[in-house]
Amino acid sequence: MIPAPFDYVRVSTVDEAVAALAEHGEDAKVLAGGHSLLPIMKLRLAVPSVLIDISGVQELSYVRVEGDEVAIGATTRHHELEKSEVAQAEVPLLPHVASRVGDPQVRHKGTLGGTVAHCDPASDLPTALLALGATVVVQGPSGRRSIPITEFFLGFFETAMEEGELVVELRVPRTGAGGWGYEKFTRRENDWPIVAAAAVHLPDGSTGVALANMGGVVLRASAVEAALAEGKSIEEAAELAAEGTSPSSDMHADAEYRSHLARLLTKRALKVAAGETGASTAESTAA
Amino acid sequence: MSILGTRVVRTEDPLFLTRGAVYTDDLTDERLAGALHATFVRSNVAHGTVTSVDASAAREAPGVVAVYTAEDLGDLKPVPPPLPFLDAGFSRPWLVPVGGRVHFVGDLVAVVLTEERYQGEDAAEQVVVDIDPLPAVVTTRAAATDETVLFPEVGTNKVAAFGEPAPEDFFADCEVVVSRAITNQRVAAAPLETRAASAAWGEDGRVTIWCTNQGAQQAKGQIAGWLDLDPALVHLITPDVGGGFGAKIGADQEYAFVAWLAQQAGRPVRWSESRSENMTGMLQGRAQDQVVTIGGSRDGKVTAYSLEVTQDCGAYPRIGTVLPTLTMLMAAAVYDIPKVHAQATCYATNGTSIGAYRGAGRPEATAAVERAMDLFAAEIGMDPAEVRRINFIPAFTEPVQTSSGATYDSGDYEAALDRVLEAAGYAELRAEQARRRERGDVRQLGIGVSAYVEITGADSGHGTSENAELEVHPDGTATVLTGTSPHGQGHATTWAMLASEQLGIPVEKITVLHGDTDKVPDGGGTMGSRSLQQGGAAVHQAAVELVEVARKRAAELLEANPDDLEVDLANAGLSVKGTPGTGVTWAQLAADEQLIVQTTFTANAPTFPFGAHVAVVETDVESGKAVVTRLVTVDDAGTIINPLLAEGQRHGGIAQGVGQALLEEILYDEDGNPQTSTFADYPFVSATELPSFELVEMATPTPMNPLGAKGIGEAGTIGSTPAVQSAVVDSVAHLGVRHVDMPATSMRVWRAIREAQNSGAQKGSTN
């Protein structure tokens, strides 16, 4: 449980980070909160030769309104997002989902940019960002570019970032008081989700729906979104949640059960978003 | 007023909370200065033949002082299995040689000694091990076929068998018979402190070994035996221990290896394993497949019960091999069943070896019979609490012999059930359950009832004993030496209370020492919930004897009749009865001549704590997820010395039992690769999954020791596991479900509902 040898570079600006990435090439990994990267390094599943620590890059820690979007800096910690008044007022799905990530220690270290760049198919915040139709802003040797999040997550731990680029910002629409729901299904409260579903009413009148852990990446529930757009009921639309997904079978759940959960959680998230609560919501009531 | 029975706050805790514990890996003892670090190279194949081990690159790696493979072991002999009746062919090599077989993922192939610990992990990666895989035997079902035999020199995977098959007509006179195969799954002990050992050889030719364990004396004896050392040359010290749960009983081979390596290298050696290493290398628990068959009449009387156990021993059979005998002994549990049959067959597999784990054989008995009772109740349509009541052994104060061969000391099982049902509000719970079923709620209520009796201090009556040494010093303080080995239980507090009760010396002035074989050469350690009833009783006996010694000494000093003297709290010594403050102090009594007593307490027989649990779960019938909302328990362990600590034992036990019922299971893939070797994959229970426990008091003293105390360390686990499992099944029973195996994961519950409904739709019958 000790990582293989590596060099460590600490940067304080985005420009320094980009320069360091250019210098060290593909052997380098960007370190922010470290709660995903360091465990796999300790297990020697990842063996980067250089870590470029951007956790001290102050210019990337912010949550602010810019026009009809909320812009969130990449090193914004989950805890900061959870407590951000701007986020709570403008895009309340995100601070709620941030509050459901891991445990307090993880939330005080983990960063939004880190969880997006890491591209784990079971991640909470990427699922919410996908439902919101976020834009990922990356920066590299040739400057900044924006990537729609629907084109960002390419495969299992694989993103659309080019070599030498890092995530610098996430931009999401201001959903304001529009409805939203997030249903996370875990064995234990602090675990990764077996499946999770995010649903949110977007300013353009559509509903964004996304799923965690239903394939190699977080997935947009396109069939559900289309059915809703056609005016189908929540129940009818949610039945399509597993369409186009490729859930794995592992020791936590098999594909059939995951597909069932995707339909159930999607239905529940949509109902919460629609303001229909009741006996079937996820929160437990004590006997 | 007596200090016994009061909530004395743990005297251990100020140090633990300020300085922190000093575990084996934290030691800064000067004898360990300049220690090398051992890193083991372990097999990543469950079953196969080693074809080559190339350590040449590792030997050149930074910081490497030595690399040992099987060729470098000199005259070290493989370690024979720890039970005399086991075939010597099951012996475990120190390192698997080229041409030899690895038997589980985690088997030892090489060991690296480095100046720094991190260099060891780098260098271990440089040891190239080639293994030709053989088919892995992952289940006892596969093991029983002997299609792949793990130890060719033994010739079979069958390790042991206990008991005979039941007669064919065993259930012939039963009106109703229900039978089911159930699983008591393999679980990890998972103490927060993983295994660790250090060793240093002195110029006097003795070796000092520090290691985390549950009994220094037993660990020392094993290590000396394995290394063929004169036991007098081995000094074993147990530092603070961060949990054991049975898996740290005795020594592990790695501990002895560290001592051998230190001798070879001529320098001290330290070793501390990673969590992943622990999750494959440390003894695991349970791992029984069971078939229960229960028969009786439709009025609820059970007349015959059969339990067939198949025990997975893991790769190298160890103590887990004989745990089914405890399961068999306790098969009848709290019930007066005229005919009880139990048998067990044990097999080697390519999993981690099985050992004792909190309850060790008894939880398996309780889980089996409680499942059987529920199945029987469901079959005859009777309330499960009522079926239990009909079949209980009546209250008794004189020893009672059971159909499965145990002799219980004292018990009142119906009273325990009554108390727990009343505290839980059982009738109202059933009413609420009925309302929810009527409404067709998504969240259905499940109520699980368990009754249990277990055996603690099971070594009693087999010539084992426990000792205590008590000394009062000239400064008025006292020291207790004990052969028990606390690792979280709080003996330093309780043993001091027992001495204080007799001497009147406050607990703050009494130091309790354990776990140093030079200071305490004999001792049975802490396991099987034996400590208070044997070690505590020995401390009590020592204190009584010491007062007698002091009384005689004081009588001479005071020129008084010894019978006229009594312990004088105000004066911290002894005074003439009725005239406190007039006698001699402990300090005076100890000034001229050492005031010390050594004594041995031998318990004639084990004790049998009992209780009853009610678990309430809410199950989301759409997802299958069950959440425990209430746990109400009666855990009668006889006389309680310190309720605070007893409650702590119940809390931990109950929680661990819930973990087995709902979450925990060690899993292997078909090639024997562990799937649950990190805490990300192995879900032990946490506070977020548990309600506050509702503990109901009940104390039925035992006549087997002067304290009246029975064991409490494992009882909570034994009661809670079947109660929670039963509650989950009960929550979906109205949907046709009769059984869900442990762990009752949401997927299993969801699937059980679906299968019950499909089969119900097809034939309108039961699951």
C-alpha cells in the first residue's frame, strides 16, 4: 500500500500547471483532492512518474454567475460547492449531489474538476453535470477550449482531453427553482452508488436525466428524455431508463438488477423533480 | 457501597485519547533500533505449481539487504496443522518452493528485507514468480468431489468429519417437516489494526518478539515450536492491540518468520501488513453451508431437528476445522427438542484459512436453528415468537443436559423473550406491519425475533485455568498481572475494580499488566468470552487471598485477633472492626515484606449466556433494500461487573452481527481470486447503517464462578445476526418469500420477491 516512486511538482497558477504538464508529458498526472488517484496509486494500479499538484491553484476555486450560466472553478471542493449560496440558489441539484459524495473527509478534499477528469462511471457529480448538460472548459498548450459534457466522457476512465490539457472550469445552466431529483442507491451511506439517477428541469423546458454506473461512463438517459419530450408520463418514460446502457455484473449487483434500479431510480428522481413525493421516495422513515 | 456493578469509566482511555495507543507498528523500543523491514511476496494465483522464482533483480534493488526464497530456508520445517488429528500432509511451507504448490492468493513465496519499508514494496515487485495454474477449488461442493485434490499427499480434500448421518426414520413421526439449505457465509475479521510483528535477538541468545495477538503465552509457545527454539529463549510482548475478534488467537506463521529473519540477518526486523494483505492473509470466519431439517406437529411443538454442516477450512486447515463441533454441541440451542441430530464434514479449499471469529461455531448453530424455527412457524402459520415459546427449555437454576450434549448452567429463555418483546412493543409492531401490508406500502415492516444461548469459557472443565498475581506496594498502589489479553475489552478497568472491591484501594492506584511472557509466563489469553469468568475470577480470588495474608500480618502488628480486622477504606489499610482509622495502612503492611499473592482459578465448567433479540427493518419492496430501524436486545451474561463495558461489548457484537446479516461476504471468482480485498469492496457495517440499540437488562448469575459472571464478548453477534436476517425475510413474507440467504443484500431480496411472485403465479404455492 505504498505507491511506486514518483516526483511531485506543486504549482500555484494554471499557466504553471500547463507548463508542467507540457514538460513531463504523458507520464504526469494532475493531483487535486487525491481521493481517487492516491488509492489507485497505493494499489499500484496507477504508476505516474510525476504528480502535478494543482490543489493550491487559487484562481480555480470559485462558484459564480456568468450570464445565464453558473461557472465553477475546477479546484472547488465538494464541500465548498455544497455550501455555496450561489450554487444553492442557481443550480440546487449540484450542492445536493455534492453533499452525497463519500464522507466529510472526501468532500473536504475532493474537487469538481478532479471528479470530472477522473471519469469514474460511478461518480455522483459527473452524473449531475451530465443531466444539466454542462460544459467542460479545459486548458492546454494551445489555450482554452470548451467541450460539451455529452462529448467529454468517452469511455472507462477515458475523456476527450488531449495530452497536456487539464480541466479548469465547469459551466452549467441556471436552473433556479426548477425541479430536480437525485436518487443514489448504495449498500452503505458512504459507498459508491450501485446505480444513481439524476433528473433536472432545464431552463429550455426539457428534462435532463443521467445515470451513474450503468456502463463504462456516466450516461445520459436519452430514451427517457425523448419520451418525456414527447409528453409521455413519468412511469412510461422511466421504463426506458436502461435502454442504451451496458451495465456490468459484479459482486455488488448484476446487470439485470442494475437495469431494474435504473428504471426505479429514474422514476423516483423524476417524481421528486416534479414535486411528487410520498411513500416511495428514497429517504427512510423510522418505524 | 460496592464498586462492582457500577459504571466505572475506562481507566485505559485517557492515554488512548491523548497519546494514542502504541501498536506493534508504532513501537520505538531501543532494541528495535536499526530494524530491517520485511515485505512478503505472495502468490497472486489461488492454486498452481510454482515453476520459477527469480529474485536476482530484487537483490539488486535499492535498499535490499536480503531476499529469501524457499532455497534459502535452511532447516526450517513446514508448519504442521495445529490440530493433532489432522494429516501432516496439510503442513504449510514457510515459502512455497519451485515445484511446490501455492494453495491460496496470499500464500508466501519469497520475503524481502530492506533498510526502509517503502523499498520493500518496490523490491517485492521485482521478484518474478511464475506459477502454472491448476483448477481452483472455491466451494466445498467442488472440494467434496475430489476432482481436484489440493494436497496430493493427503489424497482427499476432506479434512475431518464429525458425527454420523441421521437415521432414515428420524422425522418419520413428524406431522410437518421443513428442510432448507442455508449459508453462513465466509466473513473477514477485519480488525482495524492489521497483523504486525517485530523481533530482536539479544546478546544473551534470547529473542524478543512483539506482535499483535490475543494471548502472548500461546503465541510464544507456537513460535518456539515452529522454529524449534527452547521456549525459555523466547520473550514475547503484546503491545496495544487494535481488535482481534478471534483472528489474532495464537501466532501466525509470519510472526515466527520475522523472528527467524532477524536471526538470519543479525539485525532486528519489523513487519506490518497492508489492508489488502490482511484481507487475504488473516484468518477468516464462519464459512459453513448448512442443511436444516425441522419437524413437529401443527400445534407448534418441534420434536426433531437435524443440522448438517459443511465447513470450508480454507487452504491450510486450522482451528476452523473444529469449530463445527461447537456448532453441533449448541445445535439444540434454547429448545427442548426430543431428537436432535448434528453432523459436520470439513473440506480444504483454495480460500484463506478459516479460524475463530466472534462467536466461532456458536453463531452458526444459532443462525441455523433460528432459521429453522422461522421456517417451521411459517409452514404451520404460527407467530414465530409463539413457536419459540412453546419449545423453550423451561427456566432452570440447576444444570440441564441438552439433546445435543451440552450442560447448561442457568437460564430462563422465556423470560428473556418476554422482556424483549415487551420492550419492543411486539404487538404494536405486528399491528403496524399489518397496516402497511393492507395498504400495500412500498416500505414494508419486518420483525425478526431470535432467542439464543451460547457457550463461553468453553475451555473450562478441560483442565485449563487462569492465573492472577496481585501485589500491594509500599506506596499504597497495587499491581495486577493477568494471563488474559485485553484488546479493547477494558480489563485494566474491570480487573482493577475486582481488586479494589476487596482491598479498598481505588482503581486509579491499581495497574493491570498483561502480555509479557517474562512477567506472566502462563495465561490463556482472551478469546471465547472467557476472560471475566476465568481471569476476572482469578483476580477476585487473588484479592481475597491477599486480604487474608494482610489480615494475619496486621494482626501481629496490632496484636489483635485476625478475625477482628477488616479492610478500612478511610485508612487505606486494615483496622479493627468498628474503629476505622486505628489500624495499619497498606503501605505499612507492604513496607517490611513483599505483600504479594499468586493464584490460579480453575472453572469447573463453561457458562451459557443467553438472550433474545428483536430486529425491525423497513424494506423498500421495489428495490429490495432493507434498513434496520430498531434493535432491541436482552443479553443475559449473569452478574455484570461494569455495565458500561458490558454495554460496549453488546454494542460491538450487535453491530458485527448486523454486518453479517446484511452486508459482509468474502467472495472469490471461479479462479479463486479474492474479490473483496479492500475496504472499498468489503462492506463492514458502519454507524450510518445502525439505529441506536435498545438494551434491556437481565442478569441470571451462574454458579460456575464466584462472580456469577458469564461471557459477554460474543453474545450480541450471536443474537443479532439471525434476528436481522429473520426481519428481512419477515418484511417480504407476505409476498411469498420464506428465506433469503446472508448477506441479505437488496439484490437478493428483490430477486426473492420476484421469484416468489413468479412461482406463486404459476402454482400458487410457497417459495
